[in-house]
Amino acid sequence: MELRDLRRPQRGRTAARAGAAILAAAGLLGLSACGESESPVGWTQWQVTRIYQNPETPADLPENQEGRLFLVIGEDSLTGASGCLNLTGDVQWREEESQLEVGQLSIEEIGGEAQCAPSDERNAERLRDVLENQTLTYTRDGGRSLRLQQFHPDAPEWETPKALSMVSRA
């Protein structure tokens, strides 16, 4: 058997993986496009820049993690990624109160040739901690930034709620 014959199957697998990655990306865009006209935060890819959980955990994402963590929030669902992990969940808007209810978040490996970084799983779990089964207040600052903050009406005033800060990538 010649060397070129050994390479052909590898090229096929690589092409299949690339095709799967393209389909996954198209699926993400398709989900986000469904809510384009109905999402109060607009149709955009929101890059997560801060995840505030508590005073002991740094909120700012390190520079090497920027761009690996994003969300797209549509009319009735959200989708996103933490590096090699795909995030999906159901949402319900309460526009009168500038609030968003997020249901259970699903976190699954994207597969294909996506390279996992050590922080991908940790950041996905941090997102889950802030978003899953929560009512969140949303604020837009100048159109290019979005903040989601947990809403707990009975929480003490001194307590800082868990929150996400994001910037638009559109």
C-alpha cells in the first residue's frame, strides 16, 4: 500500500469533521435567527467578558479565554458556546420588567475538530450557575453591551447578585 492511499481516509475524516463543524455553526445561526424580530436584546452574538459569582472568584475572563465564550439569545431560546462546549436553553421574556427567565441549560461537547481548553468546562459551569432556572434583569448600555443580573426581590441590599457582562460581536 502506498503512502498516498493511507492519507485519503484521513482527508475524508477531516472533511467530514469540517462539514460537521459547519453544520453546527449553521445550526447556531439558525437558532438565533428564529428570534431576530422578537428578542429584546436583538439578534447578535454576545461575547461574555465578565462572570460575577462571588467576591472570591475573579469576574473578568482572562485574555486567552476572550472570544471562546458567547451567547445568542432569541425569542424563546438561547444558544452559545464555551470553547468546545455547546450551550442551549429555553428563555421567556418579560419585557415590561426588563427581565428574562432562563430554564435548564444543556451543555454538550460540540465534537469534530473543536479544541477544548482547560477553562471551557469551568466557564460553562459558571454560566450555568448564573443563568440556569433564574429570572434575570437585562440592561443594555449604549447598544453594544448587555448585562444579565439575577433578580431576587427578597435579597439583602448589600448582596451583589450573580451577573454576566457581554459585548456585541455583530
